Amino acid sequence: MKLRQRLEKVLPPSMLQYAPRKFEVVGDICILKLRESLFPYASKIGEAFLGAVPGVRVVAVRVGKTTGEERVAPLLVVAGEQRTETVHREHGYLFKVDLSKVYFTTKLSFEHQRVASQVKNGEVVLNMFSGIGGFSIPIAKRANCTVYSVDVNPHAIRYLEENVKLNRVEGKVIPILGDAATFTPPSLVDRVLMPLPLKAYSYLNHAVRIIKKGGTIHYYDVVVEKGGSPLEELKLRVTGRLRELGVDAEVVFSRRMRSIAPRRSLAVLDVKVDGD
């Protein structure tokens, strides 16, 4: 039976139009967002998804917003097994994760691969907000390099340590519990990843402190659609801040990645720090 048919059986006709149409599957966990009026039907909706989405053994609902440095939103299991831990497979990489304790999304899959494909053998990389290794693991699997991976969330670092073993990148990915603002690698790095829009701009001074001339910063931020060209405005804002920090830089790549709210999109800039 198709999902729509299952939902028709458990929801009143007046509520069917509000049924979730989008969902995310991480490992064997299906994650939904429900409007408040559907909460009384959450378990029935969960059972409908459990029966209709192949491979799903848990259905959970986000019951709040993603906030704070740890980027975790409250999660309520409404159907299936009572757990929030799973193992997700992405392009052959394995990511063990507890979705109630750490941030992870499948929506960055393309970006993980795009960045990893640029890293060359011998590079030293700093991932300032590593999470469980969404960027760090693919980089280390594709290149013979060192990836210092920093995060303030102890749960994220614990799962990163497990994922390092699962993907056999011991000695290449270096998990570090702490604030990237206070971490200094043994040598200057070739590449800095800043995949936390909440803090990326305020951490640019720390990025330029440890990057080589000629290195690359992968910078992530949120752009607001309010007329004009928000992506161009972001470029000017970031390069302007870098000039204030005494660094000449060039944006060599930019794109709006995906919508995250009405008139708000996640964007990425690849910024080349000028050499001598």
C-alpha cells in the first residue's frame, strides 16, 4: 500500500492536506516534521511511514528547532523501535550516529563529496566544526592526508572516533574535543572547513591564523532573499572581513546549496587565500 493510501486511512479528510510530504531517512530512521495540529496523530502517521518507506525501522518527529553550537533539535520516536542511534551509509562511507545527541543530515551528501574531491595527497586540513565526520571521513578516504577534526560536542567526538574505526582512517582523521578558536595545529594547514553557519563569520580570524598562503577556506553561511543578490553580498562581506584581518582573498566558487526556511538559503564560498 502506498504512503498516501496509508495516510488516508489514519487521518481525517480535513487533516490530510497537512500530512508531511517531505522526510529524511538517516540509516534506518525516518525523520518527519509535523505541524502542531497533527501531533495527536503522530503515532498513526509514524506507522504509515513505517509501512511505506523501505528499510525504515524507526520513525521520529522533530519537536523543536535546531539551535546552539551542537545543532541538535529534540527528537521524539513515534513508531517502530525505540532508539535514535543508527548507521548511515553514504557513497560507501559508514556514519554511526545518535540523532538525538548530534547533528547529521543527508542533505549535505553532495557537498561532502565536492569538497573531498578537491583535497590532494599530502594536504593538512582543519575541520573547525567536524560533527561525526561527514566531511572528514570522505576527505581521508579519498586522499592521503591529515584531517584535524574539532567539535565542542563530546557525543559528536565519540561517534567520530567510532566512525574513524568503521571507515579505517585511523591516523588520518584526528578527533579533537574542544573549541576550534583555541586549537592550534602543529603546522599551518592547506585547507580550513567552516561548516557551521551560526559561527563561521566570527571564526574567520581563527581560520586565517592557521592557514597557509595559497590555502582554501570552505565557508558556509545563510543568505536571506530580500532583493538584490544575496550571494554577491555574502562574497563582499566575507572578503571584506578578510581584508580587515590583513588577508587578500578571492572567492573561486560559490553556490546556494538549499533552502532552509522561507527566503533563507544555505550557501557555500570556496575562498582562496592569496599567496606571496
